[in-house]
Amino acid sequence: MSQLNKDGLAKALILLGFVLLLFSLIITDQLTLYVHPRIITLIELSDGLLFMMFLLQCWNLKKTWNNSTDEPKQCDRYWRYLPFVFTLLIALILPNTSLNASLVNNKGLNNQIITEISKKDYRPLAPELRKTNLIKVSDNNFIEVMSELYHFPQEYVGKEIDMKGFIFKDASTPQDHFSLIRFVVGCCVADALPSGVLCEINNAAEYTNGSWYQIQGIIETSEHEGKLVPVVKVTWIKPITANTTPYVFP
């Protein structure tokens, strides 16, 4: 008597689930919510490999479709697939969201990440930044600009700066100030750390945590815990939508 190979069918369905999950993340450009862009090509190749494994499993399933078998019940085997099924269910149920202001305290607002990622004696943008009166911060130069501001703040006093990020304030934030933050991702979101600059503005209480803004302001300095740190005195601000890729990748 012919019967369906239920074990093979379970494997095929699980493979198809992971193929569709990765494919949906690829075509919607949501992979950068989880990993560094340099890893995306490997994930695309992995999805192609999983698809070929799925086709092979379907072929094996077809070959065994008409085979007669008196195999015992295989229900006791299916528990092996629960971790894979659970992973797929979690991926379907939980929304694809980026890290936000609510996690800054958990991660720790650590401007010294700039020191960890960039070397103090490595200053590729210093000649350019010294010449310009308006420093435009982008995703591409975020690390280098922040490194310059935190290592050599006195060199940029009086210069204007333009940057984007989300608002963060906590109990330690001075009155009429907020921090403008970006998450810096070294490899994947698990190692993301928040970094940014302290901004001074008269109506800081009106700006809520997590809201994205573009600001322009004048760079000043202030002493914090015995160290000179940059502070941006905001002269212009406007709300913006969050970046499609909200993280900065060194």
C-alpha cells in the first residue's frame, strides 16, 4: 500500500518556510534591520541554497510517494522539528522593527564606542572638516565625524553641523537638552550601541523620546565628568521620518 512520506513532507515544508522568510526580507530591504550590509550577499546565497535543498527534498518525496512501506508511526520523530517550526512562528508573529529610544538605557548611551571603532590617530576627515564651515553628518561619515568631535572638540567650536537622528532624554540629561542618537551596528543588531551628541535647545521638553529629527546648530563644548565634550546649540530643527535603514554601519 502506498503512503505519503510524512517525515519528508515535514522537512520540505520547513525548508520552504525558511526560503520564503528570507526571500521576503530580501525583497523588502529589511535585512539591514538585523545584520550588517556586507553580510546580505551571503544571506542571498544561503536562500538560494535552501531553495535547491527544498527542490531536492521535493524530488525525494516524489520518488517515495508510490513506494509501499509498513513503517511504524513516526509521530515520535516530529519533536525534532519543533525548534525550526518555533523559529518560523516567531518570525511571522513578531513585527520587523528597529531598535529605538526605549533600548538606549539597556544598551547604555556610550559615546566611547567611537573610541572602540575608530583609532584616535586615524583622522581621514580631519583636513576636510577643518576647511568647511558646515559639517554634514551622513550614514557614511557618522563614525569619523563623531570621532573627531569627541577626540578634538576644541577644534570644531563655532562650526555649524547638520545631522539626523532620534531624540533621547533620561533623568541625567540636563534641562533644555536632549541627545540626538543613532545606533552603530558592527556586525548584527545584537552588538548595536547608541551614540550621538548632546544638543541644547530652549524647548527641549517638547521633544519626545524616539522621535526623528534633522537639526542644524553651532558646535560648542561643555565639561562633563572632568572631560571636555561637544554640545550642539540647536538653531534649526524639523521632524523627519525614520531612515529606511535606521542604523549606522562602520
